[in-house]
Amino acid sequence: MGFSVWHYLGMAVAGAGVGFLSGMLGVGGAVLAVPVLVLIFGFAQHMAQGTSLAIVMFTAMAGAAQYWRGKNVHLPAALAFVIGSLVAVTYAARLAQRVPGDMLRVAFAVFMALVAASMVPKAELRSGGMLVGAIVIVTGLRILLR
């Protein structure tokens, strides 16, 4: 993939937006970065997912450090999740690379829609949760219909 300097500048701006929303809403970068990489920058689904995981590795550390400073990290829970996640992500990433890109994109879109649909009824209107849920559903559908 050959990108110009302007593309990379656009990616940096998009990254700032993804980072801001990740820090504010506590969402994983993949929920935001994958759609941006696919829909705006034309990445294939596999490339977007792999790139997103690389992005999340760094953004999660920076965000977690700020939450740690604010005493808002439950370390035993984080460690338990890390142990389970490290095992599962290794096998899931291998499996995902064997799945056709179109099928993977549909699975990603369905996952996003299910997460959003499960969160919307629980959200309070004043918290903006319904808006976020609606955005995630629309983004998921947009990826699915691409």
C-alpha cells in the first residue's frame, strides 16, 4: 500500500480522533480504528484488523497510565483479563487470517451491531450513550454494506 505524506497526515488526524474517543469513552481502538481504516483509507479487513491491534498496543498503554494515575484501574481484574486475552488473541488472530476478508468484515459489523444494540437500552439519554450506540450501529451497517 503506497500512501502519500497527505494520507499519513490524515491518518495522524484520524488517530487523534480515535485516541480522544478511546480515552473519553473507554472503547477499544478496534471499534473505532478498523472502520476508519476500512472506510476512509481503503484498507482490506485483515490489514485493518492487524494495524488496529498494533495501534491499540500503544494507545491502551497511554490511556491505562492516565486511568492508573487517577486510581481507576483494578489491577487484579486487569491481570486476569490479560492472561485470558493473551491466550485467546494468539489463536483468534491465526484463525482470522484464514477467514476470507468479506466474511471477516461481516462478522466485525455484526459484532459491532450486537454490542451497540445491547448497550443502547441501558444507556441514559443524557449520557450520550444512545448516540454512541447509534453511531456504532450505523458504522457496523456501513461496513457490512461496503
